[in-house]
Amino acid sequence: MHLSAPHTADLRQPIAWDECACLLCGGARHTPILEAVDSLGEMRFLIVRCERCGLAFTNPRPDRDSIDRFYPDDYACHRIERQPLAKRDGSVALPKHGLARLLDFGCGSGAFLARMNAQGWNVVGLDRSENAVKRVREHFGLTAHVGSLPSPYWTSNCFEAVTMWQSLEHVHDPLGVLRAAYRLLTPGGRLLVAVPNVDGWAARWFGAHWYGLDLPRHLTHFTPTTLHLMLTLAGFARIDMRQERKSSWIRHSAGMTPPGDWMARAMRTRFGSGLAGWAALAFNAAESIFAVATK
């Protein structure tokens, strides 16, 4: 994993902001829990927690037209570095299915698409970045589209699998995206989703310096409970969940912590961050949540 270069958008121009109700239950009452700076810029953003269901989300947030200005040109490549998780979990949760159909939502560079294509899957990617989609098409020769879910490209029961690797937290309407994915899946089809765990040990320890916040690009901040609830509301009845350690996130978080914190200094090393990652996983408080939801 690497840190992207700072975004180059002219943020002196007016930004349109959304003041939103809870993205899960629609509740209007929420409590501020954290304020943090954009790690690729200078603006500060507020995270709140719904008093009804407990979902944490960025509020206020840049609207759908303004949010793109907070993404640096290489952000798709930034997501590529998260692919080892996708590769590992994809191998476990998805059988080698012949010509079964797979949609990768937030496909980034297309590395995961290419791997699953080599295993016999009929793959297609979807990403908001025109540059990412262009790279998938030109480098791998695979089908990819610019956009989000719901999408005009497909009707119901089109895919045996839909994957979302560290992408659900980026969308303005995560419940709507999950409901659209549910409709696209065939009966018995699987949704695989991985998101940062705001309830993990590293998130609590590093607070505003936690790498998994990535404000304002991350709009929803999930816990295992709120992800499970959102998948249930989207229509999924069988949901299997576990957590994944991300030692590199701990290492980067430690690097963003001000000097003088002896524990953060220890976790800037691979040994220290690895030890912390395994300990967090052992106590079910790791950095990332992974879910397999079956239609």
C-alpha cells in the first residue's frame, strides 16, 4: 500500500455540501464523535454517529458532484494496493465456477478482475473513475464501465457474484448500492464486501490519525454490527462475517501520528505493526471487516 499524492483540485472554488440523515435508518438525531483532517489536503471533516442505529458517517459531506475534487489522479492505484485482501478472500469464498458471471464494484486497476477471469469467471468491472476503467480496458482487455449502482447496464439476476473491495464506504447511498447488488444477483449468488472497521483497535487507538478514515473520501464508517444490519435491510438473509488484519494500515497510521508517541513509534516498523495487527485480530478488533452475503 502507498499513500497517494495530494489532490490537486482547486478547493478554493465553492463546494456543495450535503447535510444528511442517517444512511442506514434515516434517523435525524446524531452525535459528533470525531473531527479529522483530509490526509491528502488541509480541510477538516466531522464524523457523527446515529443515535438510533449507531451508524457512523461523515456529515456534512461534499455532494456527489463535489466529491470527485477530493480524489487525486492516482487514487485508483491507491486502491489497487488493497488487492491482496481481495485476492485472498475471493479465492476462499468464490469457487472456480467455469463461466459464471462476476461484477467487481469499484474495480480500480482491474487486477482482481484479471485474476478471476483467469480462473474462468466471466467478469465485468464498474468504477466511478474514467481513468481506472480506461486502464482495465487497455491493459487487461476486459469489460468495464464508468458509473455506480444502480446501473442502466444490467437488469435483475445477471451475476452469480458481486464484489466490493474497500469501495462501499465511498458511496453516498450505501444501502441503495447494496439493494441494487441484491437485485443483480441470481438466486444463491454471493456478495463479497470488505470495508474498514471503525470499531477496531487501531481506529480507537489512533483516532483522527487512523489511516482507515480517509476523509472525506470515506463517507460511511462501518462496524460489524452496522454492516450486518445494512446487508440485512438490503435483503440478504444469510450473512457470514469475519475480520481481516491490515498491518500496513497500522503502520501508516503510526506514521501520521505526531512525534513523541512511543507506541506509535514502535508500530512504524513491520514487526511492531504486524504484532499489533495479529493481537487486534485475536480480540476480534481488526482493521477490516469482510462479509459474504448470499441471496
